[in-house]
Amino acid sequence: MRKIKFTLPTIGFIAIFFLTTSLFTACSKDENGNPNGHNVRYEVTGNITVPVTIQYTPTVDENGDFDDDYEVTTNLPWEKDVVIAYNASGAGCNVSADDASPGQKVTVKIFEEGKEVINHKGVVDADGNLQISLNHVFKR
């Protein structure tokens, strides 16, 4: 039987190879370098005087599990920070109100990694209703 002899440089090369490959596979990252996912902030502002109902993509982990706190009825301004798994396709925010004063305005913004990526301004219609749906698809 022939013995395989490992020299110190060979052992060093093997160790570096395994360390490097394990780091790259263990730390899957999104394009922004965040191993935990996409840091997302939702902001809703405006001069509307009635409570608004806000639905948003909540914190989602890589298994697809999310927290239960994804709808809230509140007065403005409102903001929420969440982390969405790196393998998720995007984030969204819906804002609605009833019995508001026509002409009142609301602005919805979505930020990813601290940068505003999309926004939309809505105006309460003549019947006192407001509906805004805003979605952002993560770049791959």
C-alpha cells in the first residue's frame, strides 16, 4: 500500500481552500452584503386626520416564516423597520382609509438598506376613500 505524504504547503493549501469555500457557502448574502436579508423601512406620512390601515411585508426569515404583526391601524406619521430574507422577491405596503376628508394627502415610501427605492403620493377621493399599493422588487 502506498502512503500519501502531505507537505506543509499542501496542508496549508487544503486548509485555505476549505476555509474559503465554507465561508462563501455559509454566509449567503444579498447583493447589499447583508447575510440576514434586506433591511427595509416603510414610512407613511400625510395630513389625513382619520386612522389609516397599513399592511406591509413583515420580517421574513429564510424559511418563509414571518412575524404576525403585519397590519396596523394608526394615525400618521408611521414607520416600521423589518428584515426580509435574502431569498425573498420583494416588499410591499398598502395603505387605506375610509371617511377621510376629500383632498387630504398621504405619501408612502419604501427604503432598502437606508436608500429610498420607491414612493407614491395619494389623495383622498370625493367619497372620502384612500387606497395606495406600493411594491418594490429586490434586485438579484
